[in-house]
Amino acid sequence: MAGKQLVILIAIFMLSLVNTVFAQKQWSLQECMDYAVQQNKNLALSKLDVENKSIDIEIAKREKLPTLNGFSNISSNFGQSQDIFGNNARNDNFSNSLGLSSSVSLLNFGRIKNNVIKAEALVNASKEDVELVQRNTRVQVLQAYLQVLLQKEMARLIDSSAIFSNLQLQKIQKSTDLGVTALSVLYEAKANYSRDVQKKAAAVQQIDKALLALKYAMNMEEDQEIQVDEKISLIEELLKTDDKYRSYSNMMWIDHPLIKKYQYLNESIIAENKIIRSSLYPSIDLSVNVGSFYFNNLTQGFGKLPYMEQIQNNFSQQVTLSLNVPIYNRNSVKYNLQRNKILIQQNAEQLALDKQQFSQEMQGYLLDYKNYEKQLVLSNEALDNTRLAFDISQKSFDAGKISIYDLNISRANLLNAESETIQVRYNMAFSKLLIELMATGDIRF
């Protein structure tokens, strides 16, 4: 009994160890994006659409092959009929035919070939849709991931402020106990510490909300635990000026899935145009029939003509060339060609519209990146000056030259300067990554 309890305890320990290790896993940005791509439902639907259209390619290719069908029918007739001389006679009979038939298209003016081209173009266009969904998914995860990092860094900043206010409170408490400092100063220090604790709780709430948004972007369940890699080195690396980001606006259309998608759609429409035109020309089909038949006049008695003997004697083969010449099709070809032309124009207009919107977004992000570069320099300068001002205020307060209210104002200014600098850093990092994602479809770091 003791041995079983020991085994159970060991098992529980191992499970808890596994859960601990799993819970401690830190997700990098690349891992989050890869996971989101794998779990995205819209992406799964797009991939199924590719598979579905790939079947159309196989169907179109096999139109070149001949068909093969077996046939058999049995019929029986009972009653009488009258000949041309007015004589009535019984016409009871039994018949059976069977055989194989095959047909193949010999001349169709490229209809089969262009059906294959059309199907392949539509599959390739669907693949580009998959890539567009992947890019959009990565952008959503990128934004949510950096928001988590931002909220965590803001929480650390508020936490350090709370630590400072707590130390300040302890220092003033001792001074008040000695009768050196007024009670109003002590109460103000306590109020400052309470405000910082409240801000810290609000910051934790913002982290939870950011993590929840990241889970949604990754298509994770709400009860799943996730910890992001909090290495600030990623942000610091992204803040380094890199001139290649300024050239993305010129190279972003190279192999871009949006361009390729409409190119493939146009290929399919052009192929459809040729398919429509092929119906204006004659087509030739070859058919081959092999079979036999059995006939028995029942008025002479069933079975007098052996079935297998007659089947063998009636064996025949037939080869047929069928020529189909279109003469009048109610102008369906004319109207289908008009519709085809309109589709090409619609694709061109839609592509131009999408390119315009995409280019405007890219130019906006490039402008944001340049502005954030300038803002970062200015905010760092302001932060350095604010720190110097706070150091002087701290020394002046310790020397009794300024009140705690003046010190709190100086400390609030420092906190605001640090917050603004952090926000600019993350905005700049996000713009940089977003530009690379929009231009290349992925990030490399």
C-alpha cells in the first residue's frame, strides 16, 4: 500500500513538474506568429479552397483521355401488329444488347488545354489569397505582442515608482516619529504611495487585457497560459536606424501576393476567353462501339435460338467520327465575350484600388517611422533633463528647500517623461516591423 502511494506521489510530482515547465515557456514573437498562422480558421478555409480548386486541375487534364462505358439493355414486346397488307400477326419477342463504348475529342480548338490553364491560374490565385491571410495574421499578432511588451514595461516603470514612494514614505515616517517632519508631509507621502499602488494594479490589468488580445490574435483558448519573451534587446535592436526600411516603398511590389493574385485571375479570364471562342469552331469526336445483341421471336417458342451462339454471331464493331458545326447559338458567345472583357477591366480597377490603398498605408507607416525617429531623440533629451531636474528636486527636498508637493510634481514629470519615451520606442519598433511585414510578408531579426 505504501508503495502505491509512493508511485502516486511521484506521478503527481512529475505532472506538476511538466506543467511548471510548460507554464514557464516564453513565446518569442516569431513563435507567436507561426502558431497563429497554424491555428487561423480563415487560413484553414483558404487552404481548403486551394485543395478544392486543385481537383479542378485534375478534372480538366483528364478531359484529354477517352471515356469508356459499358452498356446493356433487355426488352420484351407482347401483342400484335398489322403489316402493309392489312394482315394481323402476333409480334411477341425478346431482345438483349450489350457492349462497350468509348469516345475522345480529336479537335476542340484548345478548349481542353485552356480549361487546364484556367484551373491552374485559379489555384495559384487562391494560393496568393492564403499568403495575404498569413500576412494579415502576422500583423495582428505583431501588434498584440508588442502591446504586451509595452504594458509590461510600463508596469515595471510604475512598480519602480511605487518602490521609490514606499522608500520615501518610510524615510518621512521616521522623520515624523522624531518630530522633525510635519504630519501633513507624512499623509501626502502615504497618499502618493497609495496612488502608485493603485496605478500598479491598473497596469497589471492592462497586461492581462493585452495578453487576452494576443491570445485572440493567435486563436488560443482563453484558459491557455502564455508568457511572452520580455527581452528588451529585441526593442533595442529595432530602434537602430536602418536605411533599408526607407527603400521598402520601392521594392514592396516585387513578388507581392496582391499583384500575383490579380495576374493569375487575369490569366484565368484570358483562358476563359479562348474557351468561349472555341465554341465558334467545329469540333470532331471519335467514338468506338463494340457489342452484340440477341433477338428471339417468342411466337416460335422461347429458347429455340441459343443465347450465347447468337451473341457470338452478332458481335460487331463500329467506329464513328462526329463533326459538330456551330451555326446559331443565340449570340451567347458574343455576350459571354463581352462579360469576359468586363471582368478583365474589373480586375484592373480592383488591383489599382488595392495598390493605391496599400501604398497609402505603407507611406503612412514610413512617415510614422521617420517621425518616431525624431520623437525618440527629442524624448530622450527631455527625459535626461527631467531626470536632472528630479535629482535636484530630491536634494532640495532633503535639504528642506522645497515641499513634498513640489517633489511629487517633479516625480510625476519624470514618470510622464519615461512613459512617453517608452511609448515612442515601441511605436517606432512596431512601425519598423510592420513596414517589413507589409513589404516582404515576414520579419527577420
